Amino acid sequence: MLSRVLSAAVLGIDAYQVEVEVDITRGLPTFSTVGLPEGAVKESKDRVKSAIKNSGYEYPARKITVNLAPADIKKEGSTFDLPIAAGILSASGSIKPNSLKDLKDYFILGELSLDGRVKPIRGSLPMALAARHQKAKGIVLPVENAPEAAVVQDIEVIGVRDLGEVVDFFNDNISITPARVDLKALFDQDEKHLKDFNEVKGQEHVKRALEIAAAGGHNIIMVGPPGSGKTMLARRLQTILPPMTLEESLEATKIHSVLGLLGNNHFLITNRPFRAPHHTISDAGLIGGGSIPKPGEVSLSHNGVLFLDELPEFRKNVLEVMRQPIEDGTVTIARASTSLTFPARFMLIAAMNPCPCGFFGDPHRQCVCTLPQIQRYRSRISGPLLDRIDIHIEVPAVKYKELSQDSSGESSHNIGERVKSARCIQRERLLNTKIHCNAQMHSRHIKKYCQIGGDSKRLLEMAIDKLGLSARAYTRVLKVSRTIADLAGEESIQASGVAEAIQYRSLDRDLD
């Protein structure tokens, strides 16, 4: 007997259809799996055999051949346990033909335990998207993964607890209500942030720079002595970013799903990711990698924030591999067997001390570093990487008067409303393009939307002559100027906005 069952596998962060063919013929009892199965897939034969027997069904003592098509792509993971078991039970007659619930109309996914229970899997969201793309009627998967898959509309999501439920469902012995989620309710649930900008004493000019960065999606680096509030400020940026759209949420959730980072009660990412890897991270951990490439931190922060604290402490080769993701918004990882591209459009926030001891330029604390030590410390950040950061801001030590004042600063809510208004202006301006904010504009967009007058041109000319700004820095000044105008609700870029944007490049000269 021959049976066919539809399943899916993940390649990168996207899923593709896998057809599981099971053939049971006369011969010595053997079990062979073909179709480039990896270790976990080869081991499924033992799990499937025990699960079928312990669930009370007869396991055929015949020659069983399982083919996973397409046969030219390596299959990994334990996702194929349940479809293989369903195929064997269908070929042996335990699952009877049913015109209403045909096996070939459903994608089946799941890992089996030896007693027949169905265990959770990774990547259920991209697999549900693949099922909808293939116009399948529904998807059968572990009940723990059902809410995540139910985010995909227009497809039945059937959550099952054990192999027996799968057999009874397709034999029409039981009815399982498809899982449902209310997407509007998920996005309406405002997460109460434990952090707020009104907790930060002083540093008003830094808050202004962070507001501009959030409004335009710009990268920013903060330089200041220890204890000046750099980390505190960076961790509050997430509270003023605009809410995610459904498209952005699905993109971010797919990446976290394939890495198994979604919790049981957190099946859709509705708040922008904030990733803060330690400076001991490897280049593969930051960018992604492996024999079968997996996403790294830059992809996990897609549509969110990547915070690199103590920037010079990161290994230089780790920092240099970020150049392409910052510029292109994607990461391409090539291996002998495959080449995968992951999304990596994030806001980079970096923080560093001005020197190894941290007190260079501090009027109250003496720096004990020698000039060669300071030069070596700063040379860990290359000029090309620094050139890709739009806003450079100094964060001085906070004075006692500011620390002791009782009045709180402006709240994240008020700042966030201005950021949201500026982003709305940008979305309308960049409608029908694949970009969403000023920082993502290309040359043709800059030429069209960042036109400046005579006074502004003279200011830029002086800045380029005195600061030695590169062509890339020139375009980034224009982008920041456009964001400043959007925050002010102005249609044209003013000379004051250009002057403020130039001010945020003054560290180009100091750090090179």
C-alpha cells in the first residue's frame, strides 16, 4: 500500500512543502528513509514504531520505505515524526479514506514521544504560511503550537495532543475546533514598559538625539564616561518607537519561531525586539551561521533595536561584519550546500567610553591613559563602520543639581506620540515603496525629498570642508535633517535642521 501525506520543513526562515510518501510492501521487516534525511530524521523510525504500538495500533511487520520529496534538499529536525506515523497508519488501513478529511488536504507536523504524545516544534508560523500558500485546507500540529500557527488567517489550524487524536480526527470519530486568535486584540494590548524616559535625570540633548533616531530609524552612537546614563538611555529607546504593523510583526515572529525563542503565551511579537548581545559574542553569533545557516542577533533585532554596549570591547572582526547588514538591511550566508538571505533591518545603538579609563575630556576626573592607549582604544572602531552611524552624541557626566531635582523629565508616552506622528508622515511620503522610514531612503529618494536651500547648502559645504565628511556622511546628514523637519511638521528642510544634523557628525573628527 502507498500513502501520501503533506508536511513542511524550514529553510532559513521560510518553509517549503515536503511530500511524505510511505510504501508498505511484502518482505523482511525493515524501515528505510530516503530524501536526504539528517540524523534526527533517520532516528524517527524508532520513535514512530514505539508511538504507534503504545497508542494501541498495529505496526506492520513488513518492508516500509519513506520518501521525503523534494529529495535534493536536506531534511533536519523531528518535525516529520507525525506525518510519517500518519502515512504508515494510512497505508496499513488504520486511517480510513475520508472524502471530507483527506490526508492530502492537510499539512501534518509534529514530534512524537514513545508513548504517542505529540511534542512542540519550531517554525510553526512559517510552516502555516507555506500551507496557506499551497492552498491547503488546514494544518495539523501540536496543540502548544496552534496559537502561533493561528496567526495565519484563512486556514484551519488543528491542535492535537497525541497520535490517537490524529487518527480519530481523520476517521471522523472526533471533532476538533480550529484554533483562533484575535489579531486586533493582540496589538491593542499595550505592554506596560517598566522603563520610562522620565526616570532619566538631565541629558536633555541626548534625549533629543534619541527622539530623532527613533523618528527616522537612524543609527546612533553615544560616547561618555562611566555612569553618565548611556545604557539607561539606550534601554528606554524601545519605549518611544512606533508600534509594529502586522507585516513587521510576522517578519520578526518568523525569525524567533525558527530558533524556538517564542514562549507558550507569547506566540506573536507585537513589540519591537530589543537585543543586547555581550561583547564576547562571535561573528557567527552576531551575523548568523552554522553548517545549516541560522539567523544571528542582527536578524533577531529585525524591525527593532540592536544595542552594542562597550562597543570597542567587541572583537574587531565581529564589528566589521556588520557593515553590509547596516547598509543593505539583509545578511547573506553562503555555504557549500546552500546560500541563505536573512532580513536584518534594525536600529543600531552603540555606547562607548572616550578612552580605556573612561575619563578623557572629563573636567572633574583626571584621565590616566596615555595618548597611544587612547588611539589604540578608538582604532578598534573603524572609520567605515563609524561612517555608517547617522548620529554621534556625547553624553557628559550628570551634575549633582540635575540628579537631586525632584521634577521628572518628559515621559516616553509624550515623546512616542511625536515619533509616531513623524513616522506617519514618512509612511505617506514613501507610500508604494519598500521602505518605511527616512534612514532607509536610497539616492533617488534623497534627491526627491531632501532638497535644501542656499543657506543650508553653505552650511553643508563648510561642514564638509572643516570636518572632512565623506559622501556617505553627507547623505546621512540630509536624512537626519529630513527627520528633524518631520518632527517639527515642516514640509521643507530648514537651515536650523541642517545645522542640528551637522552637529551630530562632530564626532567624526574626534573619533577617527
